[in-house]
Amino acid sequence: MSKKRGVDKVLFWIVCFAVMSGLFILLSSSMGLLAKGDGSSFHGIIAQQSIFAAIGMALFFFFISKVHYKKLAAYALPIFIFGLVLTVLVFIPGIGFSHGGARRWVKMGPLFFQPTEVLKFSFVVYLAAWMASKHTGIKNFYTGFLPFIGITAMAGLLIMLEPDMGTMGLLVVTGVSMFFVGGGKLKHLLLMLLAMLMVFSLMIYMKPYRMERVKVFLNPSYDEQGAGYQLKQSLIAIGSGGLFGKGFGMSVQKFKYLPEPIGDSIFAVYAEEFGFFGSLFIISLFLFFLYSDLLY
């Protein structure tokens, strides 16, 4: 990171390109709302996300240029507790609400957001600070592994209750990776992964729709008009983009075919309009972002 300016130029442009790419493809993906005659939602989404992008970038660059990451250790526990409390709010009637069969959203005035996004950040901050304080004690089963399980379980169980299996899986994988890099014993990690495999298997078995998703994952052509519909339409969008794409705003799949063109399926819209090379560009941005972070 530049000592004079406080902000790394490469990181700055990576974030700028990623945010601008996101806004452009959101603009295109939202055109499906205009086709449905819902112009108010279209303009509302674009205005809201543009404001959030500007605020988010301003806070991001202020944070990375003014706050040294080591200073977060002193506030790691309050940050983690804040993330947990926010996530609990999704279960409180009148504050949290359901969408798509899961309680993942909180409404505060005009704002709608997913507290799990805050929890993911707070979990990483606290886990990193906790591991740094343990030193070699991280290798001990009682002072290292069991507390790690407890920290992960506190965050994971709340996410599981929403339910949000994808985010829970991401949180567990992130935690396990950090624990391993931080000096945790491999046998402890293998024990945890075995336990998590059993838990995930049980959760999949208990809910038929989850089993359907597993079948679709293993066989993309399974139930193309039912559980596999979204995947099938996404593959059509990505494949029809070819090498260079159809051009900005020219996606066909976003009109009535993709169930969530401004949500889960937004990458499919991007791939259809910008093709293989456009998709490679956006993926490369995230990889360079990760690489630039690892340098520091």
C-alpha cells in the first residue's frame, strides 16, 4: 500500500472496474422489469444501487487508507457481537422478513439488507484476532480447536436457522482455511470436516428440495422444467454469449426465462451479453483483488 497516498492504485482500479461492471450489468438485467411495465422498480433499483455503490466505495477507501488492520483486533469482539445481534434481528417480526422461503432480510427505514453480509466480515475479524492471541495454543485441542468450533458454531447456527446453506458453507470453509493457515492441526480440521459432512448430509436428507438441488448439481439435465430450470436457462444464457457476447442490453434470457436476472442469475446475463472474454475479465478482477490483498 502506498505510504504517500494511503491507497494502492492497483487495488483502487480493480474495485472501480468491479463496481462499475456490476452497475452496468445491473442496469441491463433490470430491463426485464421495464418489459413487465414495472418502471418504478427499475428506476428505484438503479438509483438505490448507485447510491450504495458510491457510499460503499467511499467507506472502503477511507477504511483501507486510514485504519490499519491490526487496530481491528482491539474491537474484534464487539464487532463480532454486533454481527451476531444484527443476524438475530431477521427472526424478529416487523424487522426481519422472508423472501424466497428464507428469513434473511432486515428492514430499517428505507433500507433492506442481509445481516449475514455483516456477520461474514465480523466473523473473519474476530477469528483472526482470536487466533493471533493464541499463538501455539491454537494446536491444543482444548484451548484451540474447541473454542474455534464454538466461534464457528455461533455464527453458523444462526445462518442455518434462516436457512442459508450457501452462506453457512462459505463461512465454514473460510473458518477452516483460516484455522489451518493459523497453525491448527490437520487432524482437528479433518475431524471437523467429517462432522460437518454428516451435518450437511442430514440437513439435505431432511429437506426434499435440497436433495433436488444436489441431483441438479450432479446432473444438470435433471428435471429441466422443475428443480433444474434455473440452471438450464443459465447455461443457455452463458452458452449463447459465445466468445464476445451479444452486446450490452441484448440478453434474451433475462426476459421471462431466468427466474432471478437481477439476483442469482445475474452472471448468466453478463456472460450472455459480454461472452467468454467478458466473463474472463470479471473473474480476473476478483482474482487480482485477492492477489493484491495477499501482498499485504
